[in-house]
Amino acid sequence: MRPEGDFYEMFQARSAANVHLLIRSNKDKELASGEKLWPTLAAQTAFHIYKAKIFDDRASGTN
């Protein structure tokens, strides 16, 4: 899926037990409600917090 692609299929699949989504946004997009994304998310209580180690393969020269 291209980065700017439609996410509908991913959200359809999220009800499966083995599907987890991490969505990032570098722009404060306007939602269907007219509100902005970042303040809307900031006002919500976190449901889960996941910790992940992110590795950069570019540093190892393996890709």
C-alpha cells in the first residue's frame, strides 16, 4: 500500500484478533467533522500504550 493510499481495508480488518494498526501523520489533517486531527487525538484518553524498539537497517548497511 502506498503511504498516501486509502486505509479503508486496514480499518475493516482491525476487528481480527491478529491485526494491530499504527497510523502516523505528519500533517494536522481536517477530519470529516471539520475538526483537526491532532487536537482531537490529544483530547482523548490513551486506550493502550505500546512500547516498540525501532531499528534503522540503513545504519548497518544491509539494505
